[in-house]
Amino acid sequence: MTARLQSKSTPAELMKALTTLGTAPQRYGLPPRIAELVHLRVSQINGCAWCLDYGVKNLEEAKISTTEFAQLPGWREATTFSEPERVALDLAERMTRMADTSDPVPDDVWNAAAEEFSEQELSLLITWIATTNLYNRINVTIRREPGTW
């Protein structure tokens, strides 16, 4: 598969904005492990091979084992994820699959997230989920090849 568009085709100002957006949640306190679990799960759902390849390189730094990575698609049944991680993964799946239901983020999901995270943390989490979806959609559309940095 050949990439349809090269990154250098994107104006530098736009690339800077995308990079800033992508690093802001972690800079402002979103836990790295939660950020990476969410990034990986959303990328799995969206079929973004480039984002998954990039995320796998961050497993050790984010303290995610290869077993946990393998269990990520079945996180609801896996016992290795903490309650905050489960809440974040549930919100991430629902935000990613918005078109699948008329009430994509029902009150029980929102309330669980609001109980588990402060308003700032929740804002950062939502921003990171949306940003990951943005990155996935760009990379899948342009067929960005895994391993190209």
C-alpha cells in the first residue's frame, strides 16, 4: 500500500497545531497509561495501523504489558485494567462509535466518568479521545504506512 499524501504536503502551521493538540492532554496531567490505552483502543476500532504501530512503541514507557495490549479488545472481560482505565475505555469506545446508536454517551457512562475523573481530567480525556479519532481518520484516509516517521 502506498501513502496517498506525504506529511510534507501539510502546511507547517497545521502540523504544529496537530502536534500541540496531540501532546496537550499529557502535558496537562492525563495519566500516560490511560492516554496510551485509549489511543490504542480507539486506533484498533478505527483500523489505524500507523497509530497502532506508533502506540506499540510506547507500551513500555506507558507501563502497558504485551498481555494487556493483547487483552485490550476484550477489556470488559479482562481483569488487568483498573476502574479508571475501564471508565476511560468505555467512554473512548462510545465516543468513537457515535454513529452506532442514538445515545452514544448515555448518562450512566458520563456519570461514571465524572465520578472517576475531575472536570479537568475529564476534559483532557475527551480531548485526547477526539484527537486520536482525528489522527486515525487522517492516517487511514491517506493510507499512511506503519513505520514511517
